[in-house]
Amino acid sequence: MIGKLLSGGATELIKNVGGIIDNLHTSKEEKLAAELKIKDMIMGYEAEMQKQVTERWKMDMNSDSW
């Protein structure tokens, strides 16, 4: 569920940023490079969020509280 939320939000963000990049006065190569960099940043963010969720799950599983 969290993955779907993050992925859906990331997809929408990329589309919006892509629209802004398209309005800039840059070459096609520059636009592609900017879009790829943004996608890499988002993927890194999503990976970090998943790592944090996993760590929280580990801590919950190790706790004595039910």
C-alpha cells in the first residue's frame, strides 16, 4: 500500500516537473538529462523511505509490547 502511494505520487511529480522542464528554453538533451536526474532523486527518496519503514517494523517486532 505504501509503495503504491509513493509510486503514484512520484509518477505525478515527475509528470509535473517534466511539464516545467518542457517550458524551459533548453535543448532536448538538457531536458532529458534534467528529467533523469529528477527520477534518480525520487528513486533514492523512495528507497530511503522503504528502509525507514523496514527499520520501524524490525523495532516493532523486537519490542515486548503487543
